[in-house]
Amino acid sequence: MRKIFTALTVVASVAISATAVLGTDFDAAKMDAVLEAQPEIIKARYKYRHPKETLAFFGVEPGMTVADTLAGEYYSRILLPYLGDEGKLLGVSYALDQRAIDHKDNAGRMASYRSWPMRFVKEAEAWRGGSKAEISSFLFDGMPAGVKGTVDVFLMMRSMHHLNKYEDNGNRLTKALADVYAALKPGGVLGVIQHRAPANISDEWAKGFKGYIKQEPLIAAIKAAGFEFVASSEINANAKDKPTEADYVWRLPPVLAGSDKGTEKYKMLKAIGESDRMTLKFRKPE
């Protein structure tokens, strides 16, 4: 039985039904079983990340080909058993030249990053949960030609700030969105979750270096890349998170950087929970 989310906000000139937004074949029972089988460290974050509601909103169904950006031991390990034997999971990460900026051309770190695609596939084998789904991976500057036009849902979970912060240094966001567009099937979905900057904060602070970016400019950038904006949701909103320009997102759980365990500051930030996040659904035109 599909759930209709009261937090859903549809933004379109014509009203979109909950069923159309959520997709027709989201398998709630299978997702429940997958989530129940996860380790406690993953379950502990359900109250902040709402994986069932989020993946339903993006219309992820068993048997689909799904790309997971900045892939790792959270959504990928939920997706693999859910997608099932006919599904495909693609782990995706940032371009080599972007990581060269982050790592300041450190040879050892860059060598490690070049091997990330192979490491991801090997690590993901432990997350199958009995599924025979195909696993592969690539970097944004090296998308295999065979991936183009094959992806049903391309997820970008808390990854846009890494691209947006370097848009003025090599058009990183623009180039990544072009790859996403090329990878998706006509009618395929781009699903975005991103730490949300307050609308009244400075644009400079909200570039992404602090982890946060603004919602409306991000929507505009994705639409400029050719995508149709389908809907937004407040599934992953957190009104307790009210960052100022003195803050960065990693002050909050799970990192809690800059505060010592047991202090009043630590307790206060832990009580806020994880960041306020926008949840946005886009579609590649057919």
C-alpha cells in the first residue's frame, strides 16, 4: 500500500497526483524488510534520513538501474537488496580534476582516489543481502559510453555542495549535470537531497564550502541543464537547524566537529539533529 505524504509540496503549473509523483511500483513491503535487516548504525539515522519515504518520493522500484552519487555505506547498501536480481547499481563520484583541487595534487591521495571505482564495487559486494543486482561504478569525468541513456533514477544525496563550490573553478556542477542528463533514460528521474542554506544568508557563504547551498538557485541551475522540475518535499527538513555564517554543516551529527563529547555545546548540537535538507525531484524530458 502506497503512503501519501502530508509533507509533500508539489511545484508545477498543473497539479500532480501523489501516485504520479511517487511512482506506481514502489515496493513498500520489500523496502521495510531491507530496512529492518540493516545494522543498528544505519537504522539510527532513519529518523533524520527517512530512506523509505525518500526513495518512494523519487519513485525507485525493484529492477531499476539506479546511480548513487558519492556512493557509500548508506543508500547504496539499502538500494542493492531492494533493487533485486534484475536491478543495477552504479556508484558515482567526482571527477579526478576536481579531487585534485581537494587533495592539492597529493600523489598518494590521488592514487587512492583513482582506485575508488574498483574499491566501491568490491565493498558493495557485502551489501547484497542475497540480491544478484549488477554493481558498477565510475567518476564523472569517465562515464562509460554504455551507461548513456540507461539510468532510471540518478540520486545525488548531499553531494551538490561539492560540485557547486567549484562551479566558478571549471564549471564542476554544470559538467556533472551534463553527465547525469546523458546517463538518464528519457523520462528518467534526478533525485536531489542537499543541506539547505537559509534564503536570507549571503550567496558567498552558501556556495557550498560550508556544506549548505540555497534551494532556489540550485533548482534554477538544474533546470538550466535541461531538467524539468517535478516536485519538492519537506521529508528531510529540520526546522531546528538554523545555521549562521559562523557555522558549517559538519558541526551537526553525525560528525559533531568542533565540540567535545559531553560538553553543553555537544549536547545542544546533538539535540538539533542532522541538517535541514531540501528534497527535490527532477525529470529528463522524454
